[in-house]
Amino acid sequence: MTQTQIVTFAKAGGPEVMTLSQNTLPAPKAGEVSIKQEAIGVNYIDVYKRSGVYPTEFPAGLGFDAAGVVIALGEGVTHLKMGERVAYAAPSQESYASHRTLNAAQVCPLPDYISFEQAAAIMLKGMTTQYLFEQTTPLKAGDTVLFHAAAGGVGLLACQWAAAKGIILIGTAGSNEKCALALANGATHCINYSTEDFAKKVQELTAGKGVDVVMDSVGAATFEGSLNSLKPFGMMITFGNASGKVSPVDVGILAAKGSLKLTRPTIATYVADFDMCQTMAKELFNMVSSGAIKVHIGNRYSMANAAQAHIDLESRVTTGSSILIP
């Protein structure tokens, strides 16, 4: 029987609550697949789960995405084959493991031109970018988007996606160096929020009109300023809480600020549908193949050192994507 090393935690807390243990890998049931994992993504949603922002039952695993090779197939799985290179973003959140058995519907064939490390770095972040720009609200060339944390893992992909689609992206970041990185990846403008009032600057950059859409993964610290950056009928997309949860909202404020729209999507809803999940992955891979998306891996850690990956992510000292190597 195959053994797997897996990172788990028995209570919510800081990075120190994560432990590395060894278990027997369960054989795949009908509709499942087993994978030997070669690289694992690290995402801020992992911090939310570990710290208790998102409640969970204990003991619990961590991790949303990874890439590797198929080592066993359950009955009824026809879109994958033994030995195939694959990658996934799956809502079960147990990817911090050397081997994994999971629902095959979210597992996607990985083209040879994308490495395991690249795939682990982009599956959750890239498919998040895909649904933000292609599915959440209509966007076309010439539209304006305010994107917070533009030098982060999702942010750098978003800058490139927007540039490829002709969308004007105004990014925010916490330093001049991070702003330069966002600009180098396709942002039209980038605001250093540590030295400027981003909402005021957005109004200057848009001649007082505001932007069509705000994409905000920061949360509490940027929510009000984000609403103030929108034009009438604009769309506010909040998809993360890096600075803490947004307080309950009086929906009347949306009317007062110009008949605004507000949504809180999650990737779990999108990848739950097999056809949608596979289509999203194919579009992401095509963006990489075309050169529109270049994968920036800023930090690599051994899986045994996952705690340091979380420390660095929470300290906001990372740029691009972080990955774990089993």
C-alpha cells in the first residue's frame, strides 16, 4: 500500500499548529483518482483555514491545488489515464501531501509545456483570475478594473490577463518595488497604498468617473475605499479577506454610492461543475501557451517547511506564487 506524508492541524492558530505525519493512501473509489504529487500551491485561503477565519472540523488538512502524476484510477473515470500528468484546484483542501486521492472531476490533464511547479503555482490563482475576468461580470477591452494586491500571486496573473484582453487595470500594492512588478506584468497604473489614498488616486486616473469593476481580496482595510472607486452601476467583487473580514454591510450604501453591485464569489462553485472546471483549466493553459501569461514563482519551500511559507505569506514579503515540494 502507498504511504503519503501529509500536513494537518488539530486546532486553529498560527503556523506552528501544522504538523507533518504519515498515513496510508486510500485506494480510489468510483469517480476518484490517486496522484503522486510533484508540486503544491500555497494560497492565502490556506491561511484563512489554518487560523480559523474559515471554520473547519479537526483534524484537518490544508491546500487547494497541486500537480503530479496519476497512479491509480477509480471506476468510471474516463478523462484521465494511468501515468498522465495532471493538475487540479479542488475545494476539499487537502493538497499539502506527497500523494492524494480525490474526486477526479476537478483533476485536469496537464499539457507537457507546463511544468509541475508552474501548474501548482497557477491552478487556484489562475482559475480564480479566469472566473474574475471571464465569468463574474461582463468585461471587454477598454473597461477599467481596480485590482488590489496586484503584485501577489493572483495579482500578477490578473495584470497579464487584463493586458492580454485590452482591459485597463489599475493595481494597488504596498511598495514602489511591488508597483514596479505589477507594471512590468501589464498593469496600466499601480498605486502605492502606503503613500497614497488609492480611492482618491483612482478618481484622478479616471477623470472623476471611477472604475467599472473592483476586484478586492484584501477585505476590511480596502472595502470602503473600493466602493468609493466605482462609477455608477459599477461592480464590487470581494474574493478574499487578507486584512480581515468585511463588517456587515448596510445594502443601502450601494444605492447611495451610485446603484452599485456587490458579489462574493468562490472558486468552489465554479469547479463543482465538471465541464466548467475543465474549460476553465484549458483556457488558463492556453493563456500560458500563447505567452499571455508568464508564471512567476517567487518562493519554493519543502513541504516539511510549510509553516515558513505561511509566515512569509502573512508577513507580505512574498511576490508572485509560493509552492511546496513534497
